[in-house]
Amino acid sequence: MTDRRELPVAEAPDGELPIERALAGDPAAFEELVRRLQGPAWALARRIVRDRETAFEMVQEAFLKVHVHRAAFIAGQPFEPWFYRILANLCLNAARRSRLRELPSDPSELGRTAAAKEPSPQHAVESRELDRKLAIAFDRLPPRYRAAMALRVDAGFSVEQIAGALDCPAGTVKTLLFRARELMRAWSDGGRP
């Protein structure tokens, strides 16, 4: 599985990074940037808005905003937190507007458990049941909690990177993650928070 925090960035013959070229207006470099980020971006958007079409629209809108507002990017700063802040804000706004309540069509996209060795049939059944409960619990989280958890779990962001993406203090991110975990734990145990 590719580490989504550090996507491979090939250097151009002149030593300039594709991100810099893309933000300078090079269409081929921007296309490459979109190609590299669209999969992880769509997965993150899907987890926040819980709707395939809306997630696709949010990713497209995020790339459009990056292109239109590329002059606002501060050279020398990491690109991905800036991009994910734009995407997360778009997704949170969409989730607030629509208040989607659909369960994911593929619950295995959410809570994943991994066994270090071949699981027994009993363990496999228990693992699938836990995955299902976690998927339902994740789906019930408020949009801001989902965004923080998705950035942490799916994108592998640090607390500081999540704070940058969600435009809030690191302490707030820690609180969001803590509360999200507590809610998911309570809901997956069949209780109420």
C-alpha cells in the first residue's frame, strides 16, 4: 500500500518539481499532479461525504480551486496539506449541506482489521463483524470528526498536518480524534455515547 503522506515526486530534467511546474501553469505537470492525487483524494472525500458522486464532485472542485488559486500557494510550503485543506473544507461544507445518511455501499472501505497470521474461521467472522460495526460507527460520526479520522487513518497525517488541513489548532484535532474514537468505541460495543 502506498504511503499517502509521501507520494513519489519525480524530478523534471531541469530539477524543478512537478508541483512547482503545475502551479506555474504547466498543463502536463498539472495533469500529472491530478493523476497522482486523485485516488487518495477521492478516498478521503468519499469517507467524509459518504456519497460517491458528491466525493467525485468535491475532488474535481478541489483541483479546480487549486488551479484557479495557484498563485495563493506559498512556495516552499508542503503542497499536500494545502490541497487537503481545500478538499476537506469542500467536503465538510457539502456534508453540512446535504446531511447524507446513507451507509457506504462497501462497508469494507471503512473499518479494516488486519491479522498477522491466517485467521481461524471464528476469528474471520468476528473480524468481519467488527469491521461492519466500525463502518456503521464511522458513518454516524459528525462530518468534522469523520474528516479528522479519515485524514489520520487513510492519509496518515500527523496531528499538525490535520490541523493545517482542517484549519484549526492541534489541540482541537486531538479532541476531535479522541471524541471520534470514544463514539466509535461506544457504538461498536452496541452502547450509546
